[in-house]
Amino acid sequence: MIMAETTPQQEVLRVDVRKVFSEKNPRMSKFLPGFIYRYIERIVHQDWINEFLARHEGITGLDFIHAIFDEFNTKIIVKGEENIPRKDRYIFASNHPLGGFDGVILIDTVSRYLGESKFLVNDIL
């Protein structure tokens, strides 16, 4: 639900639930009452996420991921790292049972052990 809002100076990332609904399904978005939007904004912690994004503006890549880990006081422990092959090509998949956090952990872990990697995600995630 992160949408880029362009300003004359720079691109600012922020979560905007109403904008996502409007862009994904304009017809439906017109019929949703305001209390539904407010509920979704509250359960996805839109204000908190936007405050975090503002505090970490300009930080990208693994530095941004590490800022997320710092925010949640998270330490990643990989068990069985000796079994991670260091060559060839691989496809890893994550089903996000913990929201997007497990995907962020996967990005950090894969990048740490296998170097530069590419990650495909949908625009809402």
C-alpha cells in the first residue's frame, strides 16, 4: 500500500489506503463509506508507517531493511547456514504469514549469503 507521491524536490513514499483503493478499483472505492477506510487505515497502522517512512527518508535497500529491524529491535538468527549453497541460481518463496516482515527477513538473509539479488513483489506489498 505504499504509493509514491512526487514533489518538486523528491519522491516521497507514504501509505495511502484510499489512494490504493481508488487506483485499483475506482468504482468500488466511491461506494466504500469513510468508516471502512478509517478502519483499514487503523489496522494497517497507516499513520505509524508514514511517520517511520518520513524518519527514514532517503534510506534505501538493505540499509532501509536494517532500519526496520532496528525499529522492532529484531535480531535475525540463521540456523543451518552451512547448508546455503553460495553459487548457482535459486528461487525462494515466502507466503508472508507474518505480513510482509518475513519477506523483509528473506531479502536480508538471501542478500547476506548470496550477494546481490532481485526480489519480485506486488505493488501493494
